[in-house]
Amino acid sequence: MSMSVSATLAINDEVARRHSAGLSCLPLGFGEAGLPVHPLLTAELSRWSGVASYGPVTGIAALREAAAGYWQRRGLHTTADQVIAGPGSKALLWAVLRACGGAVALPRPSWVSYAAQAALHGLPVHLVPTPPGQGGAPDPERLATVIKAAEAAGQPLTTVVLTLPDNPTGTLAARNTIAAVCELARKHNLTVVSDEIYRDLVHDAHADFVSPAELAPERVVVTTGLSKSLALGGWRTGVARFPATPAGDSLRADVAAIASEVWSAPAQPIQRAAALAFTEPAALRERVRDSRRLHARIVAAVADVLIEAGARLTYPSGGFYLYPDMRELAGRFGVADDTELAAVLLYRCDMASLPGSTFGDDPAALRLRIATGLLYGDDDEQRTAALQAEDPVRLPWIADHLHQLNLALTGARADARPGRREPRPRRTSSPHDAS
């Protein structure tokens, strides 16, 4: 089977290539949190760096117990025996889809890897539109229609995936939508996979967040990790919580068997640091709080620029993504689909983004996924300053990024077409520019 490199990773590579060549490129394509590792975690990793043994397939006891405590504090009764640790929640999602087998229902749009992973397993995929303003969860009425059609075709659904809050839209599905999906899952004996890796980055810490595992605990697998809340993407660590039922035990055993043949065991030093992270000491709770505030502030500033340029969007409620409708801008550039629009913005306006069709959307809808997590600075000094700033938008390097975005979108080069201009040299800013 021939597949391309994941679009999110490919755009990151392209931005890095352009920067290494000294070219300017606004990094709005890759979904990385873009913040320094907390010193508490680097110290813990260093402390355990000499541990090189494999360890248990399902993860060390300390990590599984810490993850169980993490979910307990969020109202989900969990024991360590329900948890599997893996090298990132992405690998765990892949294994869960393989273990569940059968047709998969995904929100449309949804994170690029769900459909790709299902394809790797040879599983049929059904993309189900989401309710307006509620990314990450399929519209229950449309899901019911898909379930009925799949059953009639002799390929019944086995799994439905939710992302709470969502990537690519940055929005959060409402409680009644999640409850209706859970009712359908119960009625049709579906497994619900709830990807909650952005849960701790809901902008309003008091928002009404509901996990499907609260509503249908007997059939929900929850996955999460530390790549977003604590910006540990490169450390590759994640955990999955399985139902405390015979069916849940069986699914967990199947995932463990897959893990034993694919990754054997997560890296021990990383697990030790992750165990500390999931106990949520005060210093790390403060870091997550500061990160959440920074993400929300920069998303709001980018939203203002987008709206002023004519974009339409549902205001994000979590993470560091926006999903604007760019039809007005596409008209100014004279392009007809989202892939062409993203290409014009990249090659003519030095702005990296991803077309909505990458996430399963209609190319003619002319939506882009905008990721803001790499706007915080070029080094840890700048990123730390962004975390600590009362108003990070006023920092010179962030203000410069917003100015570049405004230039790309307001028509300053609206007559640009592919093949007519070389990118500008990259402008680098110093954390001392403000003084």
C-alpha cells in the first residue's frame, strides 16, 4: 500500500527547509505546542536516563497509576489495570483501531491520522459532518443514517472517534451532542474512542467539558498524552484508558498484544518523567495554566486578523487551532479550491497552513487549518517570555508574526500567482528587540 507522509509533518518539514535556506515562512501549518520543557521534567528525565531495560508492555506501574489518578481527578473512576502506556497517543489510537476492527465513523473534518490509520488497517471509513460550531463529534442524526446504511451494506460500524476539544477546528462539542452519540453507540454496540489530548487546554477552565466515558463508561476508550498540555511532542508518550468491563479487558489485552509486536514497551526514562507529569505537581499545573492562557490569547489575536481580512470562523474554545472559511480571500486570489489557496499562501505569501481537504473536508469549502503554537518564539528565551507576558501579543516577535499574517491576508500581494515570485529572506527577531 502506497501512502504519503502525514500532511502535518510534511508542512513542518517544508517550513524547516525554507527557514534553513534563510527564507521567511510564517509557521501556521504544524500543530505543535511550541513551548519549553519544564525543568522539573528535564530533571526527572535525566534522573532516569540510565534505565535502559524494556519494562512491561503496558507501561511501568508508576505511570499507569499516575494516569489513573489523573483521570480520577477528572471524575472518571480509573485503576492502573485499565491503563496502557505507549509511545504517544497516536500509536495507541492506531492499535485501538486495529483491535476494534470493522468500519469506523469519523467527524468531518477530523485529524488527518484517523482516516490514514484506518486505511493502513484496511478498515472502511465513514466521514460524518459535525454540527455547526461543534467540531470533533459527528452530527448524531447523520451518524444514525450512516449506521443504518452501513448495516444494510453488510459492513456495520464498530467504532466512532471523537476529538474533545477538536483538531482541526479548535471547537468543543456540546454535552447533548456527545450524549446523543453515546446513545447511538449503546444502541448499536459501538466502541467510542475519545481523543482528549487537548482537554487541559480548553480556554475556559470552567467550561462544561464532558467525556463520553462519563456517559457510556462501558464502551469508551479515552486517549491522552503530554505533547499538547506540556509541549512534549518529541518525547512521544501517551496513555489510553479502557472500560472496566469484560469487553474492555479483552480490548485492552488485544491492544497490549499489538503493542508487544510493534513497540515492545515505551522508553523507560520517558515513562518515569511522564509518571511525574501525570501526578500534576503544583509547578506543572501552573505551567499548563500559563500555556492555556497563552494559546487562548494568541488564537484570539489571529482570529482578529483573519476576520478583518474577510474570513468567517467559529471562535475556538480550546487548543491552538482555527478553521476559517476563506472564500472571500480565495476570490481575491482567484483560486477555486483549498489546496490551491494553501499553495498560493505558502509560495507567494510565505504563510504555511493546511487545506481543510487534508482533514476530509470538501475542497470547495475553502477552509484552512491554522495552527498558532509555533508563533511564540524562535528559542526558549522568547517562548518563556511569551508564557510569562501579561500581554504576549505586544512582544515584538509575536507582533511581527501577526503583521506578516496581516500582509499575507489583506491583499498586499493579492495579485500573486504561483510561479511568479521568490520568497522573501527570513526576518529574525531578538528577545531584546523590545528594549
